[in-house]
Amino acid sequence: MRNYWMLFFPFLFLACTSHYSMHDFEKVKKIDMHVHLNTASTFFPALAFHDNFTLITLNTDAYSEDIVEQERIALVLARNFPDKIFYLSTFSMNDWDSVYWADSVLAHIQRSVLNGARGIKVWKNIGMAVKDRNGNFIMIDNPRFDTLFRYFVMHHIPVVGHCGEPRNCWLPLDQMTVSSDKNYFSRHPEYHMYNHPEYPSYEEQIAARDRLLEKNPGLIFIGAHLGSLEWDVDEIAKRFEKFPDFYVDLAGRVCYLELQAKDNWQKVRDFLIKYSNRILYGSDLASPQEDDDLQEAKKYIHQAWVHHWQFFVTADTMRSDQFEGSFRGLHLPRKVIDDIYYNNAARIFLTHKIIQQ
């Protein structure tokens, strides 16, 4: 009998440790690969390091700060916190109609990579805002991008692409599925695409992104915000099966997984387990502004990270401020959590070798 228990004990130990718990949150190394550090303040990094996060900050052609200033801030942080903060560069759509645009952008990207950028971010202004001289919306599969994306493939440069918006953006307010979308688009009807049929449709945004992937095999492409396919994990799975180098991040879209888990818990859990090597944790959190209440900001940031951990790690009954009703945490295996929270981002951005000029 004594020998029996000695043989059984290791298996009992493994069974007890095959999942993480809430107590493991600060112990487990994690990467938040989608944050926006738009100030050299150490406030946000200090919170992240306390919660055992490495950060990847994404420059984007969206903020009032130009991309040169964003890169300057990113470089200050990356040099002050080597091995803890990394950054992705971006490029400007200014002067698109100039014959020199592509050469200028390519030169900027080459400088960024030499400075240590771990990839490139493209933003939703491509497809939803910028137009050419003839008034046509510039979509992400426009042939003028071909030189850049071929360069990214050739030099193994990962691309994080925010293409389009949540499908809710194209629905009437009373059909939107989460309260943040309803509140935002009710306050900003100018951005509510349901009111603007003259803009490219949701389907056109997704189709343009998919065409980009079709004509650039080998492009390491991370679809930001669940690839704007947040409404149905089956739609994401279709792209995973079709495009072997397509990934998604979770930034700003965990609530959509929670909503789907409310109605079909097993489907969401099976999806995350099956494709654990294609999904990256990101929060879309940003540095507080100068006039923000720092104590409130600290509370908000930490609670967001903890809430996500609880959803993925535990089997707790939970609620969200985004929709009515309760849902259950997914209680994902330790290996799946390790992939989503660390291994995938580390492989793509931290240990992956970009081929220099």
C-alpha cells in the first residue's frame, strides 16, 4: 500500500497543478502585447511589473502625437527597461498620393527596426478614414501597399493590423451586443457606420484584410481586437484554418468572448484550447493622461488585468458591465494560459529574429 501511494502521489500533484488559480496571478510571467505607452512616465510600467507583465507598446497612426514622438517615447522606455518593455513602430498615411510615399515609409520602417522595433502596427484609418486624391477609401489590400508587405514577408517583420471595427459599428444601436459600443456610438454618431452607408461596409473591411493575407503568404499578421471578428469565434477559426500565419490578439475584446461563453461556454473554451498557439493576450490599456486621477487609473488597470485572468483561469460565476446575465470562467489548462499569456507573444516578438538589411 505504501508503494502504491508513492506511485500515485506524483499524478495527484500534477492533477492539482494542471490549472492556475487566482493566487497565481502575480507569480506567472505574462506579456501584455497590446498597450499604448504615450508618455515616458513610469506609472504604468510600475503597475505592470508588479503584476508580472512584460509590455509591448504599439505606436499607431492615430494619436495627436506624431509617430516620431511616439517612437521617441517608446525608445526611452525600452532603453530604461530592457527585457521588460518593447515596441512596435508604425507609419504615416500622410502624402499617400506622392510618388515618394512608399520609399519614405520604407526608410522609416528600416530605421525603426534598426532602433529595435519588434514589428509594425497598421491602424483602422486604412479602410475607414484616409482617401486618395480621387476621394476613394484606401483599403489595406491596395496595390500601393504591396512593396511594404513584401518587405515585411522577406524580412520576417510581424504586423499587428487593426482593420475595421467591431461588427456592432454597422448595426443599429438597439441591436448592438455590448454596452460600451452602444454608449460610444450613441455619443459619437459620426463614427457609427450604420449612419454612413457611403463608407466601406464591415464585410468589405474584412474581405480586404483577407485578400491582403491571400496575396502575402508567409506574412506574420496579428489581427488586433480578435481580428475584428469578435462576434463569433467560428469566424476566427475559419481564418486560422485558411491562413497559417494569422493570429489574433484579445485587446479590448474579452467581453465578446464572455458574451459568447454566456450562451455557449463549451464552444468558446474548445476554441481557445484548440487554437491556443494562435491567440495573444493584450488589453489595449493606455498610460493615464496628466489630468487623470492616478489612484483611479491604478485601480482600473489592475482590475482589468485581474478580471481577464479570472475569466480565463477559473470556473467562477462572473458578471460583466457590458451585458446582462452571468457567465462562467473558462478554467483553461495551464498550457493554454501559458501560450496565450506568454509563449505566443514571446515567440513572435521577443525571440523571433527580424532579418536586418
